[in-house]
Amino acid sequence: MATGTTTRASTRATPARAANAGEPTSDARVRRARAAAASCALALALAPMREARAGTMYVGAGDAAFLEREYVDLRYAGVEEVVPGVMDGRRGVRVTYDDSKMTFETLMRTYWRHSEPTAEELKMGPEYAPVIYAATESEKTIAETARANLESSKIFGDKPLTVEVIAGTPKTFEESDARDALKVNPKKYEKLNAKRAARYKELWGFVQFCADRVCGYVRFAPKCVGKCLAVFPEYEARNAGIPELGGKNIKITSK
């Protein structure tokens, strides 16, 4: 009797083991998931990253101290060094930047927003004439296209833009001993700084207004219209859905 009972119990247990054969246990599934995650992490760690390369740009427009300040303020975005100096007899700055974070085109937008690319700069003397050096054909196209679009848009007025675009890099660049001139000697630049600030606020600031008796509208860089927006597409996006200032029943409330 004892033997028969043992045999029946053994027979009942055998199918249960067979049903689970080949199925991983809960612990096994966890181990496999962890192994897969570790493999993915290793693959990501070994994946090649985009190598940061130093780009260099040479530009000038009036007193280099003003462009120096604007590009120094872009260090958070990828500008590594800004050096004022004299390049082939013209005053300007050499800007070194991480081209994996910032592009030549972005740097050029800062140039156009903070220079007066007309004959105004020439009044200070030929060494202050506006100039852009384009190290590559792509940079040359970017600079020349932007110049043509801005001149066509007349954001700077009816005067032609006198900015010279030169292919290549300067043959000579003499670094200036004076750095951060606007901070070191603010009194020297006080009047010119105020004049420039007023001019650029007019061009690139904002206007608050009412349209059809509805107030609270804000339009950025109101003079940047037409082909100017090809150079500064961000203003088209910011002004989307805002009434045009040239429309009827417009009342300016603040500039």
C-alpha cells in the first residue's frame, strides 16, 4: 500500500515539472532584463560623440569695443574667446567659438544687430569701415545673402550697406592690449554708447500698441519686415498673429 501511494504521488508531480520546463523563472527574467540594460548603457557609452571644433570669425564695424562686448556676452552659448585688434588695417574682433554649439550664421545675426552697416561707420575713418571675413564659401554665401536681404528690406534706411565681405581670413591680425574697454573706461564711451543703444532699440526693440480699440499688443523689431525676416526668422515667429503696425486704427502706446 505504501509503495502504491508513493507511485501515484510521483506520477502527479511529473506533469507539473514538465509544464514549467523551458519557461524562465521570475528571477531569471530580472537577470536578463538587467543584462540587456547594461548592454545598452555600454553601447551608448562607446558611441562616438560629435567632436567639438573651434571655429574662428573676423568681423569689424566701428569701434571694436562694442562688438567685443556683444560676443563676450555669448560665452554661455559657445563663444570661447573674443579678441579686439586690427586686421589688415581695420579695427575689429576675432571670435573663437565651439562650432558644435554655435554657427557662423548665428554669430552673424549678432553682428547685424549691433553694427551700423552704412556709411556712418566710415565717418570715423577708414580703419573703422565695416568688414566681414568669410573663411569658407558657405560663410561667404551667408554673409552676402544677409547683406542683400537687409539692404533690400531697408531696415537701415535707404542708404546702401557698405559692409565689405572678404573671402578668406586676414593676412595680419594685431591683438589690442585694451580688453573689455567698455567696462574699464565707461566714461569714454558713454555718449556713443547711449546713441547706439537708442538706435538699436528703434530697430530691434519692441512696440506696444492698440488695434481696433483692443490694447496690449506687442510687436518685436517692428522695422524688420520683408526680406529682413529671411535673416531674422525668429521675429516672424514671435510676431505671428499680431496685427501689422501699418493697418488701420493703430495707436502706439509705448516704444
